[in-house]
Amino acid sequence: MKYGINIYQFTHFRKYLEEYQAARMLEEPSFTRVEVCNLLGLPKTRSYFADVLRGKKVSKRMAEKFEQILELDDAECKYFEAMVAFDQAKTLAERSEAFDALMKIHPNPQMVLDTDAYSYYKHWYNSAMFALLDVMDVADDLSAVQKRLVPHVALGKLEESIKLLERLNLIRKNEQGFWKPTQESISSGPYNNSELIREYQLQSFELSKQAILSPSKNPHVMSTMVFSVSNEAYKELEAELQKFKAAARRIITNDKNKANAVYQMNLHLFSNLEPEDV
């Protein structure tokens, strides 16, 4: 731990750089953002470090220069490089692979996430399996599930999903020998690790894209709005979305009819503009 900052408490290298620079400057007032640029060999580019914190891509060569400035040992260098790869991954598959690599390098992955929670949220079909067991009567033969589940998932992965859900006590067999949920719904709850949930959400957004590109006969609602509002109106919209989510959970919980379908619902509300003070 250097300057009170532990690199292994981070999964985003930009956040680590920001907090490291601020902490070190408390002990070394000369260690400013401009000085970081000088140490990187960029005396004529005074804004490079600030640009990196805002999202500028970092090359392998510059990552190695950062490692020298950060005074990292060999293990910390590998972790820093893994964080850079994770942050700059271009596709969902690359991002998932990079996150796996990050966890393998981490000396104590439990510090970042619960292993079973990671296994659950890593793949979208685990939550889909949990929901569809309320719709279908499923024993040990999962071939019927494989035929109906969209997108397609390999049979072996579905079998692993069943084992995981059983280990998490989310499902158990009923008197007829069918796997059924032990509760009506689940939320991130104690597993509310921001990075973990972010990865799960990215998978969900990818499913939405596939649903748009490959419309099926199943009922679906796709709606998009782009608008300009004040900060006050935004807060009101955010509050209304929270009310809607609560209402949706209430409808799902109070549904006494037999479930006959599994649905995904994603709500997105984000800005296309940077704040004026950036």
C-alpha cells in the first residue's frame, strides 16, 4: 500500500490513478497532474493525465510509464495492466474475458466480489433459468429448456446453471421431481457489487439489441425517447422510474395466475451531454 492507496481495492485504473495522485500530492505537493505529465515524458502536453481520467485511451507504452511513476512491483504491474485491458475492452466478450483475467490476478478476489455471486451474474441465462423454472416443469433433462431458451445456450452450461442455483438455495426439487424456485424473485441484495451488476447489465442490453434485430412472435415493447429537461425534471423522472420499478415488483409478486413466459425489462435514463463544469 503506497500513500494509503491499495491498488487491489480497485477494478478501474482511472479511478485508481485519480485517487493515487490526490493521496500522493498530500505528502508531495509537487505531485500535481501537470507534474505527472512531465514524469510521463510529456512536458508539452499538460492535460494528458486529466484526459486519461476522462477516458482517453492509454497505450501499452504509456501504461508501462505509469507503472514506473506509481512505483508498482511486478505483481501490481500485472494487475494494473489487467485493469487497463478491462477498461479499454471493445466488445462484451473481450470485457468479460478481461474481468476474468483481473480476478485471477487479484490476490484476494473475495475483496472484490463473492465467488457465487460472480458466477450467478456472470451469465444472463442463470437469472433466465431461475425465472423459467416457474413456467416449465423441468427435471434433470434440460433438452426442452435448450429448445425454447432464446438466445441458444449449450446444454452443458444450462446444467451448470442448475447446479449453481441449487448451491445458492434458489431452487429445489418439488414432490414431483421438478426444479422450482424457492422464492418469487431475487435482487442484487448483498451481492450489490457495482462492477458485478454493471457486467450483468451489459449482457442484458446485448439481449435487448438481439431482440430488436431478430423480432419473434413473442410480445415485446420497444420504446425510445430523446428529450431535454431541467435538473429538477430529471430528478422527478428518476423518482417516477423508481415508483414504476416498485409497482412492477408488486405486480409480479401478486400475480396468482400460472406464469407462461419469461420477460426481460431494461430501463435506461442517461445524458448525452457532459456537465458544463467538466
